Amino acid sequence: MSAHSREGDWLKQWEQSLAKWWDTALEDPAFVRGFGDALAGRAQVRSSWEEGMERTLDQMHMPSKRDVVRLARIASLLEDRLVNVEEQLAEMNTRLDRMEKEALRARIDSAEVLIRLEEQLRALHDKLDGRPAPPAPRSRRG
Amino acid sequence: VGSLDDLERVSRIQRGMWVAAASPRPAVGTTPHEIVHTHDKLVVRYYARSPEVPAASLPVVIVPSLINRAWICDLEPGRSLVDGLARLGHDVYLVDWGVPAEEDADEDVGYHLLVLLHNSIRRIARHAQRPGVHLFGYCMGGTLAAMYAALRPALVRSLCVLAAPVRFSEGGRFRELVAPLDVDAAFPPGSLVPVEMMRPAFQLLDPVGSVTKFEAVEQASHDEAALRRTMVRERWLEENVPVSGAFAREFIRHTYQQDVLLEGGWEIRGERVDLRKIAVPVRVVACRRDFVAPLAAVAPLAEVVPQATLEVLETGHIGVVVGAAGPRRFYPLLDQFFRETAP
């Protein structure tokens, strides 16, 4: 074996064996269960600790963490509602803007129609002014 | 000779550990921006596009993972996804989920998707004064973005997901770790997923790498810029975000344990999530060297969505955004996709 091929030998072996060990460990249900148990155990310890704190603070008539969390949740719910109201207002604004634009468009359209009609009427008048007066309508009774 | 080299390497790793422990963590998220929406702990950050390039017609909404800080998309100048896209002419909106506290412990997936994200996207469309948005999701954020596009498609004009798992039975080591978990016992009602358990869990995904990486730290310590870059990456790995227990229980159960998302077996507040219904152009980007979201877990989205294409990059889970491949390969790829798919 050359010096070059030996380079990094035992460190590489350590890396490989650790990787292999880890692969085996993950295949072992007991190992993975251990990770889950650690999480569950931690949650349980924390819960017991908080229960104890809660009782102590309750006896001392002091606000506990649970009270603060409860208040924060209420504030959070209120914020949700406010955001919803804000969203609805924004949507209403968008709709109003659209309606305003449509109403303006309609007014412009009708004004344009009115102008055209007036022009036609004026042209008609001009034509009528240039002609001899029409004969008076005959009596229907004859 | 080999043993001496090994000893030298061990010594470098040791020195790297000292350097990592003693080096200050650089500031992150420094690209100038404006906050345009806040709701609960969520904040939407707006990064205006550069006026020097032709403007893209629709804004880009970035949805990061819930377990990372949103500044992973704005690590430092030159390696910032938000800045990279803004320089390419896109108005960028970053959805920063924020850090939940105990009062948020019962916020489920439905709340995050149908309340927080939905309101944010409506607000963004109004702020940008555009009829819709391009949606981009990274990692778990990509999975959520795809679910959102299926559930509330009205404002979504295109979707790009990066390293977003959808076939969770192919979820690699992370799946092996969380699949047997009793989620009800591990994350009981009223609790958050503790960050102090998250970091070791991620280290366990690559136990060798979590030691040998200090060799790179030692090497970087000879150059100020390189050290800064390495420490920024360390911040990414160090600073996880707690997740609400309700979210974690629902997400892990439907994904890593039952793997029902692709088959349409997940109901969010009574609505079935059917990814096949996504009717906009979709680009699925997977990374070949990704052990958090392996290629086999990411690629199937491109098979079920009618207008989807798959792009495989030769990088890892983090390097794709902040490595050299980010500005050189990935940002232009996003730019091209969003411009092509703009109506």
C-alpha cells in the first residue's frame, strides 16, 4: 500500500463506520423509539412542571403563564377578526372603485350619446329650416 | 504518513470547533425592505425590484419553511434570494412566519394555509396592484405552497417549489426518524415542538458531516470573507424555529407517517387537498445531493401536476440558495420561469 493510499485512512474508516452504525441504528426500532420517548418524556416533565407552577401561582393569587397564554390567545383571535374585517373592507373598496369606474364610464357613455343626439337634432333642424313649410295637415273628417 | 495526516485533520477539526465557538455570528436579513402586512407572528416583507432592468409583470411571493428563519432567503449581500430576484426585475414579497409562542400552540396547518398565507397573498396582490402572484416555496414551504395552490388557486399564476417533499415514504433519514414517533405524546396539545430537540434531530441526519464541517470552518478562518460566509451558514443551522404542536402533529401524521398528500388523502378543514388540480405552470426543482428532501421525495410532484416540469440541480439542500449555484444558476432559472409563465 502506497503512502498516498494510506492518507486519511483511519479517519475515513471512522467516518464510514459511523455512517454505517447510524444506518443500522435507524433500522433498529428501539433506537428510534428512544428518540420519540425522549420527546414524550420531555413533554411530560414540562407539563408536570407547569402544573406545579400553576398551582403555586394560583395559591398566591398571582397570574400564571396559563393566564397570560389565555389572554394572548384572545388577543390573537381578536386580531384574526380585525384582519378579516380589514380584508372585507378592502374587498368592498375594490368593488366600490370598480362600481365608481363603471358609473363614470356609463355617465361618459350617456353624455356622448346625448351629444350625438343633440347634433343629429340640430342637423335635422337645420335641414328643416332650409325647406319650405310643409302643407297643413288635412282634416280627417274631410 | 497517513496517520500523521489524520492527526493533522483531527487537529484542524478541533481548531475549527474553537473558531466556530468564538466567532461572532454575522448580521443577516440586511437587504432594505418594507413591511407591508402583519398578522399574528407573521410578517410580509417587500423588496422592491431594481429599476435598472426590465420589470417583471407579477410579484414573486416566497414561502419559506416553518422550521427555519425567513432570513435564510436573505443571508448576506451577494447570497440573498430576495435580493437576487429583485435585481433581476421582480418585486419580491417574503412571507416571514415569525416565531410562535405558546398561545400559537393550537394553530394547525389549516390556520397557516387558509388564514395566514391566504390573507398574506390577498394583501400582496393588492399592494402590488396586480391580479395575481408567482408563488415560490422552499423545503416545507414548497409543500405548503403547492397545497395552497391546490386549495386557493384564484391569485396564483405560477408555482415553483424547491426541495419540497411530496412523496414522504421516500423522505430518507428524516422519515426514518419521525415515522415511528407517537406525535400525540411527543407534541401534546398546548405545546410547541422544542428547538432544542430539532437541532440534534437534524445533526443526526448527517452525524459525520456535523463533525467534519469544522474542518471547513478552520480553513475559512484564514480569510475574513470566507469565515463570515461560513458563520452565516452556521446561523442557518443553529437557529431553528419552534413549530406549533397542532401543526407538527397534523403535518407529520399526514406526511412522514401516512404519506397521503400525493393521493389526495389529506383534508384541510374539510377540504381535500388535490395536487392534481393545480392548473397553473409548475416548476419542480430538486437537488441531487439533498438528504433532507431527497430527489425521490421531491420529483413526484412533477409527475402528478399536468403543467409541471422537473429540474434537477447538482447541489445540496442549502447550497442551492446560498452557494455559488444560487446567483449563477438558480436565481436566473427562477427569473426565466416567472417571466415565461407571466400571463
